[in-house]
Amino acid sequence: MTTAPATYWERLWHDGRRYRKVTGAETTLLARHLGPGRGRPALDIGSGDGALARHLHHQLGYRTTGVDCAPTAVALAAAEDVEDVEDESGPAWRLMDFTSDDLGKLPEPAYAAVTCRLVYRWVDDKPAFLDRVRHVLAPGGILWVVTELAERREDTDPLKKLGITAADVEFLTAGWSVVRTADLDLLRCYALRL
Ligand SMILES: C[S@@+](CC[C@H](N)C(=O)[O-])C[C@H]1O[C@@H](n2cnc3c(N)ncnc32)[C@H](O)[C@@H]1O
């Protein structure tokens, strides 16, 4: 990606582009790998319309923050939360480029769980991104990454570019104390414990 993430993604959200819905199979895996939040903080990076962050917050019991670099996505997430649950406070939303903004803008210094769904593929500098994730993870915390794998599509498939490469996988999964994976059709979920 040569354009700044905020410019690239804001145009897509503003033009009405929407992304693959979070399914029941995915939330079952999420619950199995992350466990109950019990009020601990969670951070969803690239939260989009906020569906995953709301699930972490309302169903799993994490005190959740969703960050996204696209103003339209953050506005959508905040608006849906108000409509859905009026008697309960929802996740905190922040307009933020996680790759470059001051991490001090986050409401919590450390998170028990960091999630990143359909975002990692689009991060240009993956080593720097993972350094920043490790910086905000609490000791023993978990990074949950959901991504397509390029190898699951034929070379001729124009959507192959939506997946991460074998080299990306190797880098993503290096240096964690525990690495677990779970598969969902074209998607793979990674639970990476610090
Ligand atoms: C393909 S969408 C996925 C949205 C959501 N996670 C979902 O699963 O529906 C990627 C999202 O990541 C956000 N994003 C990409 N790069 C980002 C960055 N550097 N900092 C914050 N958000 C980012 C985009 O604005 C977009 O909302």
C-alpha cells in the first residue's frame, strides 16, 4: 500500500465498501482461545464497523477499545453501538492509525487481548506493527489475528492478494510463547500468546 492507510481506507468506507461478517463459528473459536474477559481490557485494531469489538465487549466481557484509521468506520461503529445497546456502555472508539499514531492515545497502557481481523495483510511494515502490538500487550496477553491465506486460492484467482504469504505467516508466528491456529474456510485464526 503506497497511500497512507487513513486515505486508502476512508475512501473505501465512504464509498460504501463493507467486509466479511463475523460468523458464529468465528466467535466460538474466539471464545475458546481468548476465554472470558472478566472486565480485562481488549483492543481491536482496525475495528471497522465495530462488530468484533462489540462482541468482545458485550458477549465475552472484555472492556474493549476499537481503533480504526478511517473516520467513517469509527462513526459507523459508534452509531451502531448506541442503537444496539442503550442500557449498557459500549466499547470505546478511537480514530487512530495504529502503525504511526502515539500509542499513548489509547485509553489503557496494556491489554489482555489484542485482536486484528482482516487487517494484518494490509500492514506495510509488519515487523514494526508487531513491535507496537507487543508494546501494548499485557504480560501473558494474547494477539488474535484473523486473515486469509494466499495459499488457499489458485494462482489465477485475482483475490489471492487478500491473503498473507507463507513468509508473512512465518514472521507473524515467530517469538511467541504459545502459537495456536484454527481454520475457517479461507480464513485462518492465530492465537499468539506473549
Ligand atoms: C478489511 S477491513 C476489516 C474491518 C474489521 N476488522 C472487520 O473484520 O470487519 C480493515 C480495517 O482496518 C483498518 N485499518 C487499516 N490499517 C489501519 C491502521 N494502520 N490503523 C488503524 N486501522 C487500520 C481500516 O480502516 C479498515 O476498517
